[in-house]
Amino acid sequence: MTLPRLQRTQTQVLDVNPYWEYRLDTYRLDDGSERPYYYVHSRGSVMIVPILEDGRILMVRQFRYLWQRESLEFPGGGIPEATTPMDQAHRELQEETGFRASELIDIGDFNPINGITDERCSVFLALGLSAATKADNPAEQTEVVFLSREDIASRIASREIWDGQTLAAWALYVTHGAVG
């Protein structure tokens, strides 16, 4: 069975903010009828799996406003205009953890929620970590947490780690043979 391809006939930008656009596309079905499709357009995001020399993995604990609870996550964030995913991964790692990486390895990408956004999240393994200055951003208060692979697996099983992008980044890390 061949699935029909939907043809975009029009795109409207409904709202814009510094992080994403809310869009309305009109698309045409094979029978000629048209339908609306609302979605979030994003320049993308990054997630970083930082590994220390001793094998421990850095994560950040932060408060998530929409859920009104703390979340244990890999460092990451949105990609601003005119910035590459790798450059943003370096920036986010230092801003959120106070560490720099001498090497970033691209281990894959994914779409966080493919029916709602066209976002691509690029995942990087960060190696050769050294202490740097953590950014002082009152809107982004994070606590750095050092965990073993076993600790992370246990916290996923107990649902303490519940962030979808972190879970996807962990799956890519494990799939790539947990290098580092």
C-alpha cells in the first residue's frame, strides 16, 4: 500500500516568539480537498550527553514550569538563528553545567513530537570535559548532578527521569554502544 503524499498549498505564520513560530499550513489530499494543519516550526534543538573521564555522566536538575515539578535532564536547548547545532551544543553545555568539551560527537537526531512540530533535536556526546564558568541566568537555574550509567537506568525505571528529549538522547547514546 502506498500512502498518499499531502501537498502543501499555503503557509501562514500565526505567531512568532524568540524560540519558535506557530504556523498554519493548508494541504491538499489526493481527492483535491484541502485541510488545515497547525504546527510549531522550530530552528531545532540540541541535547548533550556529557561523559567525565571516570565514566560518570553529567545531568542537570531544573524546575519545569509547565509541569510544576523538577526534572532531571541532559543539558540542552533551542538553536538560535545563525547558529549551528554543534556551536549551540558547546554553548548549552557550558551555560547549564559549567563544563566545556574538547570533543563533541554527533550521535544522531530525532523529532521530539512529529505530529506537532518540525523540530529536529541533534544529540551530541561530549568528551574531554573541563571546568569552565557556568552562566548566571536567573531564568535557568540548574543543579549539576553526576551519575553512573546504572544510576541513570535506575532513575528512568523509577520515572524520576521523565523528560522525553532526555529519554531519546539516552536511547541514542545506548544504541551507539555507550561510547565515551
